[in-house]
Amino acid sequence: MSIRVRHETSYHYEQPVRRSVQTLRISPPNNARQTVIHWNLDLPAPARAWTDGFGNLCHTLVLDQPHDSILICAQGVVDVRSGDLGEAIGPMPLEVFMRPTALTLMDPAILEFASPMAHTIRTRPFMGLHDLMLALIDRIPYASGHTKVGDTAAQAFATGRGVCQDHTHVFLACARSLGLAARYVSGYILSNDQGHVASHAWAEVWIGERWVGFDVSNSRSAGSEHIRLAQGMDYADTCPVRGVRTGGGTESMHSYAQVESQLSSQQ
């Protein structure tokens, strides 16, 4: 399936920013599941491309002149395969993805929630993790505005409402506590619910010599309607746009993504 994406992120400041540096992870890779047909970054200045330790394609955008706004636009077409062809382990050993992080620490409440499914997850991991995914979305229904970007898995679980980032962090906490290699994935999804696509996230777990995707927010496997941008231990490793600045005062940020099938866009 060919999917067309246009993703805009804009920043506005109440005072001029003297200097800003942005790290961008908004360029999808080519891999066993997807092929980039074309992709373009429209930026206010040239950016330096580099690859991080997880194999993600990154760009560093430096603005040295005073500015009161930044507009970052990524757009292109990606062909996503319907079959699960598997994927290489990647540059990081699996053991790295078994470690908890500050955002994915297990706490007593999450442990109590996951314990009834632990035996099935250990003996029949795909079935057990599928059950975990369904139980988790029932325990934490999708709802925006209840959590913040820096909330941990424990905080989101206690809140009882959350978005894809929260669902993925809790899922990773459960999987890693049971000795499974699990990683955070950021990207896009082709969906009728446009509220899920601006910065979507899901989890992948190493099962049967391949990475298997679990999209908790949509209660489904990650497949041919998912475009990968970046992967890592948690949100902090995969954040699409992250930066620092000097000056500017209060900041307002808006992000919007339009995701549609290439076929429908041509009709």
C-alpha cells in the first residue's frame, strides 16, 4: 500500500529567539516493511543529516538569526508491504531493549495489572501480548488532554486515560519486566481517526526471530497502514522534533499530519 504523508510542525514565540537548535526524526527509513518512494523536508535553513545509535535518520536544524517562528514540513510517499517479512535486529543488541528507562519503569500497580497474563506471555508470547494489549486499552482508554509528554508509564497508568505514547510506555514496561526485548516506535498510521496520526506510536517485541508490532491505541497489530519514522527505548529516543533555544519567552507549538492512501489522493 502506498501512503502519502504531509506533516507540519510550527512554533511561535512571544519574543524573538536569538538562536535555536532542533533535532528532527521525521524521515522514514527503507527497511523490510517499507520503501520510501520520495520524501522531502521543507525547512527554514539547511540541516545536517546524521544517523543515531538506533539507526534512525536524523537532521540537525540550526537557526542563528533572530526569529519568532519556525515551520517544519515533511512530506512524501511510502510504500508499505502487507506481508510481515520480518526485520533485522538492528545496530543495537536485543539486551539493550530489555532494560527499563525512566519513562518505562514498572511500578506495583502495573505489576499487579500484568501478573495474570505473565504465564501466557512467557509461554505463548504472541497470544499473551495480544491479551495484554486488549486489557491495557480497556484499562487506559484513549483520551487526549489527561497526560503530559513527560509523564512516565506509572503516571499514565494511575491517571487511567492516555494517548498512544502512554499506552506504548506501559506496554513496554510490562514486556521488559518479563524479560522480553521491546522497543518504542514513532511514525504515522493511515486511519479514519485523524486524532491519532499527528505523532503516532506503537511497540515492537522480539518474538520468533522478528520484531512484532503492537498498536495498543488501536487494539491491533502494526501492519501495512503503519509508517515507521524512528525506534528507540522510549519516546525520548524517537521524538519527531526536539530542540533548545535562547530567548523567545513563551512558546506555542502546533503539529498536524495528513495521512492518506496514494490511490485516494489521486481520485
